[in-house]
Amino acid sequence: MDRNEPKIEVASLRKSFGTHVVLRDINLKVEPGSVVALIGPSGSGKSTLLRCLNLLVIPEGGRVRIGTDSFSFGQTSRLPRVKEQARFRSNTGMVFQHFNLFPHMTVLQNVMEGPVSVKRMPKGEAADIARKLLAKVGLSDKMDAFPNRLSGGQKQRVAIARALAMEPEVMLFDEATSALDPELVAEVLGVMRDLAAEGMTMIIVTHEIAFAREVADRVVFMRDGVIVEEGPARDVIDNPTQDATRAFLSHFH
Ligand code: ADP
Ligand code: MG
């Protein structure tokens, strides 16, 4: 792959649920090591777009590329086979609003699970990786705890470590802090900020506008399945050019 090529490329992406068109013609490029904040009102298609990037949702048309791996969708292209879908999905680490940790496994086991069961990694090796990642998210002291003993912020940091354990090329965050008590938001944003500083390529769906302004390279504003405006984070947030963007951002002042 050309080093200067975008890490993520979405072209003419379309998705409907029944007669409801949710993504109209999405084109998006994310440069390697950069952070894109995806903002927009509820129902605008942000989650659907992220889910198309890891094939949790299969688009009707268009193309998605992550690194060297790409899929085209449409009448003439066949659907990806299950095995191909699994391989493609392994390019992305996804973190959701709700953490979905395995309740019957310890924190360490949660982080080891993907490498052991999907990659068939020996347990000792997976445990080494998991310990390193838990140290990175500040949870070395919680390795042997079960998820129900953790705060929401701690659970979400485990979820991030678990996603990283699969060594994804990109990380996708879908409102990772929206379900957290306000005092727990900063610890999760801190981990996301560290990842960005290390050069991870990320798309972050967030309502934390100040965080987006500070950490994202670019901001993409979506409404009704369309990208209305995008540009350098500070330009879009401080000086939006579109009425819809201005109206949306006015809710956060
Ligand atoms: P956002 O994340 O921006 O709030 P979503 O991508 O979740 O938006 O949803 C966009 C639109 O698609 C909404 O109107 C939602 O109701 C609809 N939608 C999302 N997922 C489904 C689904 N699985 N079936 C039917 N409609 C869906
Ligand atoms: Mg959503």
C-alpha cells in the first residue's frame, strides 16, 4: 500500500432499512494516524456508518477499504463470505456505548479471549499482551476482578483493551462515553487521547465537542444520512459554514 494513501476509504456508500434511506452517498477518507470525529443529531446515520466499516451492517452500494482490505457492495458484487467478513472485521476494533464484557470472565480473561479464541494464540502469550494493555489503560490492579466489580469507566477501559488485543488497524468508537456518569468520562477520554497520540487511526462518534475539537484532526458533520460539512476540527467547530452544523453545535454552548 502507498504510504500516503488514506487508511480508511469509503466511497459512494449507501444503506437503507426498508424504504428508509439511512446512508445516501457517503464518501470519507481517513489518513493514517489521524482522528476523525463524526458528529450529528440522533438518527443521522453515524452508528450505521461505523457498523458498515466492520460489516455489522452490509451496505447496499459503494465501497469500503481499510488498509489493503476492501469490499465493494452492489447488485453486481456478491456479498462477502462469512470467512471474508470475519477477516475484514478483524481490521477494526470497535468500542460501543455499552461495554458488553463477558460477565463470567475476569478482566484479564476478557482481554485474552479474542486472541485465544479467534487467533488461536497460546494462552501465555495472550495473557502477556493482555497485561500490557491493561497497564496501558490503567487497570493493572483490576486484572483478576470480574466486570460487575468495576465502574462504568473501568469497564469501558477494559473494552478498549479488549479491542486493542486483536491488533486492529483502526479503532472505531461509537459514543463510548455516553452511558457513563459524568465524573467517569474523563478517564475514558484520556485513554482515547493517548491512543490518538500514539498514532492510532480512529473514527470517534461523540457528543463531547470540546474533546473532538482538541483531539480530532478532522470533524465530519452528518445529518439525514449525508455528510453536510467536514474539515479541520477547529474550523468546523469554531466556524461552521453550514446552517445545519451551526444549529447542531449551538446545543453544546
Ligand atoms: P445515529 O447513530 O446517528 O443516531 P443510526 O445510524 O443509529 O443513527 O440510525 C440512523 C437511522 O437508521 C435511524 O432512523 C434508525 O432508526 C435507523 N436504523 C438503524 N438501524 C436500523 C435497523 N437495524 N433497522 C431499521 N432501522 C434502523
Ligand atoms: Mg448512534
